[in-house]
Amino acid sequence: HSVTQGDFNNPCQPIAAQNGQSGFDSGLQQGTQFTLNITNDQIPIYFFCKEPTHCGLGMVGSINAPSSGNTFDAWQAAALKVGSNEQTLQDNGPVTGGIGAVATAPPSASGSSSSGSSGSSGGS
């Protein structure tokens, strides 16, 4: 599996670089943990699994997706529409960085211990 940052308008495709910054990508992994630090909690972040056929079967996720418009359900429905037409993506291993969220290290064994938290509160 992978955790690959995607673009809502182009499901099952990595997000295009913005201002020289590419999206995060765990690379294809098995039994590992991939940690992201949210750097902008005001924008939705969409991701998907780039293992062949997985995204087209609906293996996608989102962080801070809105409750209307570009929702998680709409993102997943768009991925399902890609279905078996999903393009096979080359795996070049982990890519740290990201847009709105940053992977500061490549994946690590899932049995490893890590700690840390981030949070935000909204409202008035």
C-alpha cells in the first residue's frame, strides 16, 4: 500500500507540485507506519493508495475535507469512477515533504514507538 497525496480534481493521480513543493508519498510499503504533520489545517488534504487497482476500488482518504462540495464521499466516488482505468504509477520510494501536510521521515516499522500530537480548534 501507499499513502500518496492526491488532487481532488484528478483522482488516483499524485498532486502536481505547487511552488516547487511536491506532495507526500510513502512509496509502496508493507507493515510500516507513515507519519504526517499537518501544516495547514485550513485546506483539505486528499490521499490514495497507488498500489495497482487500489485507488480505483476506493482506497482513498482525506484530512479536513469539507462537509459539502469536495467531501470525502465525493473524493471516493471520483476514485471509484476511475475504476479499472486507473493508471499504474511508478514507485520511486518515499517522498518527504507535502502540501498542507509534511512527511518529515520515510516510513518506519509499524512496531516502532513514536509519540507526538498536533491539533487545532476551530469555531468562534
